[in-house]
Amino acid sequence: MEFGVGIHGEPGVARERIATADEIAQKIMEKIIPDLPFSSNDEVVLMVNGLGGTPLQELYILNRAVRKILNEENIRVYKTMVGNYMTSIDMAGASITLLKLDQELKSLFDASANTPALKI
């Protein structure tokens, strides 16, 4: 499998053997958590995005693995979005996004939306 693939199918940063959802989630979160960085007691919105060809069931399995890691890091998930939000036709794969919340971002995230791509 390719790890770190771009949204338009650009080559990944590494080619690896196929791994379990838990192993993939661990590797992804080891890159994401220190990047902002995220800290214990942070509150986030979690998005598990399919690239178009990954079954929803597999996205939920990845979501479970990511949530387990966030729980271990004491990072609180305010809301979770699982689905195909930013796709690349029928490309297999997934992306993980964390939005670190403050009061302003939380209120904006909770606002209603009625667009072709997102309805809340």
C-alpha cells in the first residue's frame, strides 16, 4: 500500500506491506498529533475521509482505531465525520483530519450548513 498519497493520486511518501487498521491509524496519528501539536485535554473534530473507492464500513473501522488512540492521548472528540467528503474519483484510501477546537471554532462548526457537499 502507499502511505501519504496526495488527494489527486500523487505518489505517497512510502510503499509498505498492507497493514491492519490499528497499525495504519497508529502510523498516521504519530504524524498528526505532534504536528500542531495536539495535547491532552484538547477538544477536536475528527474527520475520517474516504477517497471515493473505500467502503464506508472500512472507514468506520479506521475511525474506531483512531478514536482509540485519541482516547489514550486524552484528546476529546467533540464530533466525528466519517464519509466521502473530499474524493479523487474512485481512489481507494482514506485521510484523517483533526480540527483543534476553541469556543469560536466550536460555534462555527455547530452552525447549520446547506451546501451541495455538506448539510448539517
